[in-house]
Amino acid sequence: MAAVFLASYFLAVLVLRVGTTGFDWDDTLPLHLCDLVVFFAIDALASARRLSCELTYYWAMSGTLQALITPDLHQGFPSLYYLLFFLGHGANIVAVAVLLSSTGYRPSARGVAEAFVGLLLYVMVVGALDDVFGWNYGYLCRAPSRASLVDLLGAWPDYIVSGLGLGIVLFVLLYLPWARVGRAEAP
């Protein structure tokens, strides 16, 4: 049911965006990291596929939380885009809670490595697309226009390397409570 909600939400936002502002290559494609989290969360909730669970957990609990804390929004409350931003990003966090509470999924050390390799692939592929087409998905070509964590990571392109370093640190920190749980449950 949660997977159906996420998929419906994602399609509704896409239709709303295209219907109200038209299709804009610069920001309509689902190429922000949080957009990919939605896809992995849908798969994880529908199939409990381990890799999708890992990417959903590590990316949502690090990147999506940061987006919720420092959103790059150009419309304030109570605009529909404002509400949809928080609903969608919040749904990614709820998806993690559902995965942890109802599927038997537990974050793994292997997942830390997979999440980091996935992040590297994201930066390489989406960064190349951004460069070729002049886009800025994932803020890989310029920092968000609003204050964010990126402001503390240095100037472009240094903040990409700093962000990757911060990413691996956050992934390890997100795994540590589960490493302790695993040791406590071991015979």
C-alpha cells in the first residue's frame, strides 16, 4: 500500500508540474537524488529487494533529511508546491520507517558501501548530464539558491568532494546503531 501511495504521489506531482508550468528540462526530470529515493522506496516496499532497501535507507536518512531541514523552495507556505515538497520528502522518511518496521529489513555494512558506490555513480552520471545540458540536478553544477548544508562544504566543485566525504561519514553513522543491534542479537 505504501508503494502505491508513493507511486501515485510521484505521478500526481509530475502531472501537476507539467500541467501548471509546462515541461522544463531543467527541473521536471526525476533526477534529483530524492527523486531516485522515491523509485528505490517503491521497489523496496513492493519487493523488499535488499539493494533498494539499502539505498532507500541510507540516501533518505542522509540526503532527504537534509533537504527537509534546508529546503530549496521558491514558494512558501501554503503554496501547493511547498506542501507537496514536504509531503514527498516526508514520505521518503516514512518509507524508511515502514521498511524497518514491517519488512524485516535491517541496514548492513554492505549497504554502506553500496550506498556510497551508488552515490558516486549518481554524481558521475547526473553530473555529466548536468554538464552537457546545462542542468543542475543534485546541485552538482551550482549550490542551491537558499542557505543549505552545501554552503558549509566549500565552493563548487569542492563541495561535491566534501559532500561525498560527508556522505560516507553519515552512512557509517547511520549503520552504527544496527551494528550494535546485530552484535547484541548474535548467539
